[in-house]
Amino acid sequence: MKHRDPILHEIHAIYGLPAQIARELEITRAAVCSWKKIPLKHLRQVARITGIDKERLRPDIFADDEAAAQA
């Protein structure tokens, strides 16, 4: 079983099916379904499409110093 980032489930609930996201990104549905985290190369577009800040989409990359210290 794949361990997916919970934000992907939220994106699918808000924005719709992976096929819709794939169309917006001009990639295959299978590519979107295989994501465990949003790839960096699609992060800016997914943030624009969904309206979710990139910091929230990938907190592992954009964590502030305090959050990083607590991890």
C-alpha cells in the first residue's frame, strides 16, 4: 500500500479527481495517482490550481526554523 501525503487526499476532495488535475498539468492521470508527495516540478502549478499555499502543500520543504526544530 502506498503511503500518500494527506494533502493529496484533501486536494482530490476539494479540486476533484486526479484526472482533472492531470488535465490541468498536461500529464497522465497515472502520473498524478502515483504521487506520494507533490513533485517539486509541479508544485507551483498545483498551488495555483488549488489555491493552496506551496508551504502547506510541501511543509517538508518550506518548514520554518521553529517547525523544523520540533520535527
